[in-house]
Amino acid sequence: MGLSARITFDPRIMGGRPRIRETRITVGAILHQLRFQSPAEILRDYPELEPEDIDAALEYAAFLAEGHEVAV
């Protein structure tokens, strides 16, 4: 899983939820936004994100959906 550079965890930030790089944008927030917005719209609303961040959030969600666990 090549997500370590994009998905980070820190129990002191955002309750330890997975987030994108060193931002306060959680993977869950991106996935929620994808229900209502295109990736281009999300990137417009969150200029600190890069297209690869959205891909990483989707890859992370798929990884968990397959029953994998992430050691934090």
C-alpha cells in the first residue's frame, strides 16, 4: 500500500483519524465530499489538496473495505 506519504495518523490531531498529509482534512471528509462534488470541485474548494490526495483517500477506503487493518 503506497499511501504512507499521503495518509497520516496522529492521535493528537483530529482524534487520530486518518488525514491527508499534514493537513487537518480527514480521509472521511474527502469521501463524504465525493458523494456531492467532483474531484475538480473538491480541489477548487480545498486548494491545499492535490489530485493524488483524492486518489489516496479512495485507495485507503478500498483497502479498509477489503478487511485490512492499519497499524497506527
